[in-house]
Amino acid sequence: MARGGYYYLYREILPFAALVTAECTNVGVNILYKAAVTKGLSYHVFMVYSYAISALIMIPLAYFIHRKTVLPQITVVLLGKFFILGFLGFTGQFLGYKGISLSSPTLGSAMSNLNPASTFILAIIFRMEKLKLRSLRGQAKIIGTAVTIAGAIVVVLYKGPMLITTRNKQLKLPLSSIVLRVMSDRSNWLIGGALLATGYIVSAFWYIVQAKVVKEYPAVFVIVFFYNLSAFIISVPVCMISEPNFAKWKVPADMRLLSILYSGIMGSGFGIMVHTWGLHVKGPVYVALFRPLSIAIAAILGVIFLGDNLYLGSVIGSLIISFGFYTVIWGKSNEGKNDDVSNGYNIESPNDAVVPLLKSSK
């Protein structure tokens, strides 16, 4: 493959496809989690077991993938940074899962529009993102971010007339009626929304810290392992104090166990791995921009798999989100190699731009 073609594949196509896939898995985590909560699963139990499963899976993967890779020495300072990542990740997810249990997966996806804006502001403050108001690409990033947030707000606030009615009502899960009852409870809905908003702001800090850590220690599977291990260590005492009923920690082999396994493998495992790699390749703002896509993805998956009805507001909002999203992607893709080098990301040359987690395969 030509140098330019390899560079474009690694820098643009692979991150885009991987992050879209990660958002699809995150929507699945939220839906399965909410279904499990309605069956009595405690979100304290859910988090501890998910972190444990992901950490156990990452141990052999980190060894086999990076066993031939020359990596920086793990110091006490670096372990401290891993612990900070675990703390931020646990705090953000703790607030997020509690918010979803009080509201719905739809609101959880909708509130994700706060993530790119918060990350964009923090990236500017920490000088990880250049803001050139007079340049076309700088204006595209700002306008695109604002348009993406506006589209997310449209999805939440405007329902509109029904476009598609699902005839096969058997496809619906009991989750639908639960969500309607939760929406009628304004108190829980508002508290859940506030917790979700706080959780996504904390997640923005996680993106910033993670981007700095992966720049210092470019071994994705090792970082994800230590992240999940740290989050597990933090979550055990907190969640056991919050959920002292030992019977709650016995998970039967039903939707509750499925949600934990899926979260541990695809959420805390695959999703965090993709985000970490994306932060290394493209930076925190690019990764955070994919969060509002979960709103459109949730609406599409709801129609296909849950038998939800499709409303005009979801279509209009999704189109607005897509327009804003691609506007920012265009602004980011035209920044050039010099900007990437100055930001410290892994952009030496097309031949040197090898995915860190694949280096050991040579």
C-alpha cells in the first residue's frame, strides 16, 4: 500500500470505524444494564463484577500482545497515574449507572452530548487542542461541536409525529413500560439527569488524563488492564459498603449475568481499549465527538431490536448530529501532520505509524 494510503487508513478510516463500533457497544451496555436493573441487579454489583471480568481478560491479552514490545519501565508515578485513571473512570461510571437506573438508557445517551463540549474546553485549557478562530478548520470544529450538541437537544426535546410503527409487538422488551413509568417520576428523572451530566463531565477529565498517559506509555492493553484493576480495587470497598446485602452479590444466570458479561467484555474491555487507542492516535476531542452518535444509534437499534416506534424528532436530530459530526471530522482531518506532531500524538510517518497494540505481532 502506498505511504499516503497507509497513513490515511491508519489515521482516518480505522479510528472512525473503531469508535463508531465502540459507541454501538456502549448503547448495548446501557440497554442491557437497564433491563438487568429492572430484574433486581444492583449497579454496585454490576460495576465490581464488570471491572473484575475485564481485568482478568486483559491479563493474557496484555502479555501476548506486548511480550515482544520494548516499553518504558513502570514506575510508582506511572502506577499513580493508572490509579487516577481508575478513580476517574469509576466515578464517571458510578454516576452514570446510577443516573440510568433513575431515568433511562435514552436519557443516558442524550446527556452524552455534554462530553465533547466539556472535553473540547478542557483540551484547550490543557493546550492539547489548538483553537484558531480565524482559520477555516478552527471555525469548523467550533461550529460542528455546537451543531452536534443542538442535534442531541432536538432528539431529547422534540418528539414529532410517528414515522414508523412497529407491528411486531413481541419484539419489545419489558424495558419499554419501565422507561415510561420512570419518565412519569419527575423527581427521579431530574436527579438521574443531574448524575448523568456530572458523570459525563468527569469522563471528559478521564479523556484528558488518558491521552497524556497513553502518550507516556503507548501500550493499550497494559493501560486498559491497570485501569480496570485500579477501578476494581476502588469499587470493591465503595460498592460493598453501599450494598451490604450479601444476597445481592449472587447473580443468577439470566439477564443480570448477561449484562455483566457483556459490560466486562465489550464495555470495560473493548470499549475502553478502543477509546485508549483512539486517544493515542487522534487525541481527546476526536474521541469525545463520537459520544453524541450514541443517541442516533440508540434510536436505530431501538427500532430494529426493541420494536420501538420511530419519530420525526429522532430523524431530524440524527441528521443534525451527523452534519455537525462530519463538520468537526472535516476540521480535524485537515489539520495536517505538523499540528499532530506538536500535539504529541503518534504521527511520525506513514511507515512508522504502526498501531501500538500490534507491534508485537512482527
